[in-house]
Amino acid sequence: MGPDKGIKSEQAALADFLSRRERLLGKNAPLFYDTPLHLVRGEGVHLYDAQGIQYLDVYNNVPNVGHCHPKVVGALTQQASTLNIHTRYLHHAILDYAENLTNTMCSSLSSVMFTCTGSEANDLALRIARQATGSLGVICTDETYHGNTTAVDELATLFNGGKPRGPHVKSVPFPDMYRPPEHWPSDDLCDRYLASIDRAIDEFEEEGLGLAAVLVCPIFANEGVPTVPLGYLQGVVDRARARGGLVIFDEVQSGFGRTGSMWGYEYAGVIPDIVTLGKPMGNGHPIAAVVTATDIVNDFREKVMYFNTFGGNPVSCAVAQAVLDVIQEEQLVKNAQEVGAYLRSGLGGLQQRHDILGDVRGPGLFIGVELVCDKSTKQPATEMTRLVVNKMKDRRILISKIGRFDNILKIRPPIIFSKENADQLLETLDEVLAEVRRDRGM
Ligand SMILES: Cc1ncc(COP(=O)(O)O)c(C=O)c1O
């Protein structure tokens, strides 16, 4: 078969795949990349497609300790071939894991309620906060996503077709030193952002709803990992508590070492009342959780029989324990910190050569690179960001994009990422940026 025929039959196979998918899953089930990828295997920081082509994974934060880590797969197989059962029986693995998990946190985060997804964890955290405070109001940011249940979908603007927020939800502008709201002077940004929290709480009180919780991600991951004004998060916590509300940190993305600290709240230097966990907790296996003070859990459970059929079953806990062990044994938190710093400095170097790189920021191995058409006007380079992401994929490197203007490269690999991996990413990004500039005649 000649090369043209080979390409044609590959294209025909992809078209068949896509039409079968549309028929079975419906139209608009989301897919990455202009030409979607058909992946068949993963190992460490690499993914392989159906043709055996290797890709460097610089996007996936769920397989935090690397794709198909043998210790995690081993723990799963062993427990799955021994016993799997729901959580209304005694099982030591569940308690061992809850104990080891809470031992990595501060003393006020002492009891765990297990769920299967981050959405469920946030949903449960809202129920807990509303019950603990007797209030209904929830504050979130204006460009956020915390999951897909009805209650958390009421908070979102991302991914939900721009539908309005729920009746008991108020949003505030997310903190962003690079792109604050127009006409805000840069010297009092923190006070301005905090004033929007005060206003939202005032309104809830006037409406008779009161404040139940402020729910934010401590690194504002879905907002595009903006640089946050110093003192902002502590200010949020102080204000919420002073007005009778709780602070929930959604650590579904920031947890388990991603930031170069074990927890996003440690990175931020602020202790919340509740944290929610998910994604990397099971390295791909569906386990998630709410962690909060034992008194808060006791009070909630006294009134509500919360039961989650699959949440925290022995197999999930064995997997999650193995993930925790690997993070500790392989010193992955330190790795995220060191390789993250190395990568950010390399990106800083690229920024000197490529004017399109407006801002490079983010903690540990979660880096946002904001692309702009012009560094002084900061006009978002949305189309070029799409091109860069697709061209990186064509060169076997998987990244993605995010942000209200879809102009922020999302660089968020498994935290086993090495300096050699970082070099490969930097060299390829350098080439792709030069190519995009050439294509555009810039
Ligand atoms: C910050 C954050 N919270 C919660 C969720 C929802 O998690 P899940 O998809 O496991 O329900 C997501 C998912 O992307 C997320 O990014």
C-alpha cells in the first residue's frame, strides 16, 4: 500500500470511529484536539496511540504518580481479587487510609467522608456547610468549575453554556494580578477583590440567606492559575468566618503534591474549614473525599444518613493508599517543586524570545502560560493558543488550554515529570511558537 492510501485508510478509520461515537454517545460529547487521539496504552509520563506512537503527557493530573504505576495497579489487583464491598461493613483498609491521609493534613482536618468523584465531594461539602451554619448562601468566583451535580453546577460558568448561577449563589471576580478588572488601580488590588467578598456577604444577609460557605480552589486552577494578590486568601477566610460562614477549598486539582506542597492550602499558607479531594487521589480510579473537623462530620451525620455505595470501598482505599505511598516513597512533592521551578524558569527564557508569551505563572507542576497578541494591550491570542496546542500534539506533546479567553496554555503533567521531560517540552514549544509566528507573518 502506498503512503497516500495509508493516510486515506487512517482518515476513513477515524471517520468511522467518530460517527460510531456520535451514534452511541450523542453529538458534542467533548473531545480534545482538532484531530482526536485514539490512545491505547500509558506508562509513566507517556501515552501511546493505536499506531504505537509515543506522546509526552504534559496535561493529565489524574495519573499523578504516572500512568499505570505498578504499585498502584498491584494494590488494585490484589484487593479486587480479595474483597470489594460497600462501606457499611468494617474494613481496616478504609480506616488505615483515612488515618494516613489525615496525618498529612493539619489537626483541624481530621475526619473523612468518601465519595467517588470531585463533584460529589463538593456537593457534599455544600450540604455540610449549609447544615453547619444554618445558612444558604455560597460564594464562588466568576470563572469557575467545581463539578457536574445540580448543586455545584449552580456555581459554574465554565462548561455549562453560560447559564445563570443558582439562586443561592453569588460570584466574585477571581483574583488575578495579570489581568484584573479594567480601571482597577494596581496598588490596592487585594482590597478591591476582598471588597467584592464583603459585598456578596452583605447581600446574602440582606436577602435573609446568610453565608454558608465560600467555595474556591486555593490555586484557582480552572480560572487559569492566576497570580493571587498577597493576603487575598487569608482575607477571604477571615471575612467568611467573621460572618458565620465556612471556607471550603476545592483541592480536586491542587491536592496531592501538585503545587510543590502536599496540599494547595499549605502552598497558599491558609487553613480552610473543609477540603474536597478527587482526581489524583486514585491515580485514575474513582475515589474522592471531603475532609473536615470531626465535630463538623459528627454533627452532619447525626442528622443525615449519608451513604455512598461505591465511595471509599476497600479497593478504592487500597488504590488510594498505594498512591499516597508512592508520593511519599518517590518524594514526588519535592519533585513537583524542583521540576516545576526548572520548567517555569525555562518558560521565562522562552518569554524573552517570544512576545506572544504574556505571562508565565503557577505553582509547582501546574503552570499557566497566557498568550497575547500584544504585550502592552494584553489582547488574548485565542486562535494562536488553539494552534499551539494542536501543533504540540502533532509533535507528540500533549498540553491543553484554559481560561475565559481560552488563551492560557495548561501545563500540568503527572508529578513524576523529570527535567529531561521539561527540556523536551521547552524545545518543542520553542519550535512551535516560532512556526506559528512565521505562519502568521509576525
Ligand atoms: C476544581 C475541580 N473541582 C471539581 C471537579 C469535578 O470533579 P469530577 O469530574 O471528579 O466530578 C473538577 C473537574 O474538572 C475540578 O476541576
